[in-house]
Amino acid sequence: MSESSAAGDAVARAAAAAAASTGPAGNWRKAGVVGGAIGVIAAGAAAGLAIERLTVGRGMRRRARLALDTSGPYGTLRGTPGEAVADDGTRLSYEIDDIGKPDPQTAGPRRRRLFGGKPPAPVTVVFSHGYCLSQDSWHFQRAALRGIVRTVHWDQRSHGRSARGAGQRGPGAVPVTIDQLGRDLKAVIDAAAPEGPLVLVGHSMGGMTIMALADQYPELIRDRVVGVAFVGTSSGRLGEVNYGLPVAGVNAVRRVLPGVLKALGSQAELVERGRRATADLFAGLIKRYSFSSKDVDPAVVRFAERLIESTPIDVVAEFYPAFIEHDKEQALPVFLEVPALVLAGESDLVTPSSHSESIADLLPDAELVLVPDAGHLVMLEHPEVVTDRLADLLVRVGAMPSAANVGTHGSTAPPSR
């Protein structure tokens, strides 16, 4: 049986077991496993069993993880930190990478601006990450563009270095919505890039966030946005996605979902313990739902594991309903006059490439790129393709000169021996 088939069967069996289990102990035990699986599926990181993990000792696996964690620089890039405050008081962390200052030894004569004129604000590229990830998921693109164009990378509420959503805590807690994330992005733009042209780049939930921004602030798009990139995202109908599971597995997952989410929200600590106990299983699940190609650098796969594992299970649970309700097709025409890139992995099981094709249908002048042998985390799996197409968009909108030396930071495949 292939790893792919094992993945689908594993989730189907877990979901069916949860649906059939009775008694408090059984319910919580199944909630811990299935709830984690459901949340990670939606994050782009769930369902599958890595065969090699069945034959390697736990101690050896732990040592291998530590070695992988120190072998790559992934997630180590840092910029000038800042903080925005959302409309509900949530503190949102962002970082700015500014355009590099010219070397006085090699730069030409300094131009003097007469009459005290203020130089125009540069184009700012704002990167929005996906569910259960952080700003570090753009590592390769950030490394390639550093010093060439002004960029802002931010952590969505309850993710990365941002605070837990203030509106989702306490007795008056309200569900997270994609509209709220759109308002969060507006707060980050107001704080980090209050003036000048903008290019908006969003992966998965980040793309939905951009759509919500456009839906609520169309004048901002018309007045300031000069380019947009939607990467592995969707404008709606996510409740129809089957995640590559057999029909029985999908139906079982949907049947137990309401009860599991309730369990996750009220017993987060218990479920986290179950999640840690099944870390080896979820490592395989993450690989299955994040990547498609077989030769991704193991250190990159481990990096994705760390990003997803760092998201608390109650955050996974509280965000999930927002995706089922997400419907922003009506907001996309706001981008009709904006140069656009729509890119997805052909083998994305979380936001299938057909969803990107639907976005491109509504933006007929957009460049549509479907990357072969790529999954949901296409910007980590095939960074050279994503960076190349993004750089082309930035050149087209005047964000950087065509002669700029943008490194692709290559393939993530391990070096051949």
C-alpha cells in the first residue's frame, strides 16, 4: 500500500472510530487523535502515515529531529519588529525588511532634492501567511527579496509572535471570522505601511485575508494596491473539499466534527498531551498534506512540522469554522484592474488547484501558474518557482528593477551524492 493510500485509510479509520466510540474516556481519547487530525488537515498538514517511522526507534527519531532543527537556517530571518493593534485590542506582531542602503564606497553621486521635497514612499510588499503557520513560512521568498524591495511579514492573530485573539477569550468570546482577519491586515498596513503603493501576497488563509480586506476596504485596493498574489488559496466552498480521503472517511469526519471541536475547545491541555504522544504519526500527516514531491529536503519538512506543531490545538479548533463559512467571490472583482498572480500546487489536497482556477476565472487578466508535483506548502516545496513568478510580478508593477539580482534560493531537494 502506498503512503498516500495509508494516509487516507488512517484518517478514515480514525474518524469512523470516533463516531462509533462511546463513554467519556473513549470520547476524549478519540477527540485527542481525530481532533488533532481534523485541525491539521485544515492547516495543510494532516493525514498520512510515514512508513519509515514504523521501523526507526523513537530515540533515533528524536536525535534525527534535533539534527534537522540545527542543519537549516529556515525561520531564522528577522527584520525590524513592530506591533499593530487590531480593532478588538489584539496585538499583532510584524517585521519590516527595508530596501538596502547603498554602499557609500560604490554608490554614485548623492542626489539633492530641492525645496525640501519628500521622496515618494517605496512599494511595500505585505506577506500574509496561512493557517497554523507563521510569517516564517515565507522564508525562501524573504531571503531572495531581502534588501531589494521593502517587505512586511506579519503573524496572524493567535499565530507566531502575535497575541491570542482578544475577541476569542473570556465570557464574551466571539468566533474568529475571515472578516476579522481582513481588519487585522488593515491594522498592520496602517502601522507598517501607512503610505505608498502596496503589493499583497497571501498563502491559503492569508489569501482569504486579502479577499476580506478587499471586501471591507475596496477603496484601499483601488487607491494603493498595485499588485496581488494569491498562493494556494480559495474564495469559498471549502466545505466541499475531500482532502483526498475516501467518501466514507470524509463523511465520518464531517459527522463527528461538531463534537470534536467542542472537545478541543474545552479540553485543550488534554488534547495537547494526546497530540504530543502521537507526534510521529502527525509528522507523517504533515508531510502528506503539505508536500507532494518525494525529494523535498528533510530539513524543510521538519521546519514545516515545527511551524504547525507550534500552533495550540485550541487555536486550530477555534479557526476551523471560519473556513467553512468563507465566501469571498464577490470581493475578487475589486482586483480586476490590479496585476495579479494566482499560483497553486497541482497536487494540493487542502485548497485544490481547481479553487485557484476559479479565482483566475474571475480575474481573467491574472497570471495562473499551476506547479506540477507540488502540494499545499508550495512556497517551501518549490521556492524557486514561487520566487520567480513573484519577482516577475514585482517587476511588472515597478516594485523593483528588472535587473535586480533576485536569488531563487533553489530547490529544496537534498543534494545528490
